[in-house]
Amino acid sequence: MDIMEELAHQMVQQFFTSMKSCIELVLSEKSSFEFTRMLLESQIENIRHTGSSEQVKAYLTLVEQLEICVKELKTLEKANMVDEARLMLNKLLRM
């Protein structure tokens, strides 16, 4: 593996680690989704700079799915179904 590939791999690993932390922040209501989106999109842009543009589209889609899950969570919280929403977000993490 050359140095650029290794750098891209490290950035992707960091993206998924950050995504997990961002989900935990949103679930704990210590952060807004807007902050999460900004942070994750910034990391995705850095991945793009390493030449991993094929992966970028998939990661942007993942952030969009996360936003949908967060919106559903907010709806479910009003209906007292928080545990189900958390399970759904945890499923997203395992993708």
C-alpha cells in the first residue's frame, strides 16, 4: 500500500469513528445534527482530497441516511418510542 492509500484508509477509519461519536452526541442531545453534518462533510471532503472520490458519494449518502434517522428519532421521541429509534441508529452504525 502506498502512502496516499494509507492516508486515505486512515481518514476513512476516522470518519467512521467520528460518525459513531456524532451519533452519540446527537442522541445525548449535546449537539445538533447541523454540527454533525458539518463535521462529517468536512471529513468527507478530506477523503476526496486523497483521491478516494468513489467512496465520497457513499459517505455522503450515509450522512443523509443519518439525518433521516435523526428526524425519525425526534418524531418517535414525541411518541415515546426512543428505544426503537436508538436501535435503528445503532443498525446504521453497523453498515
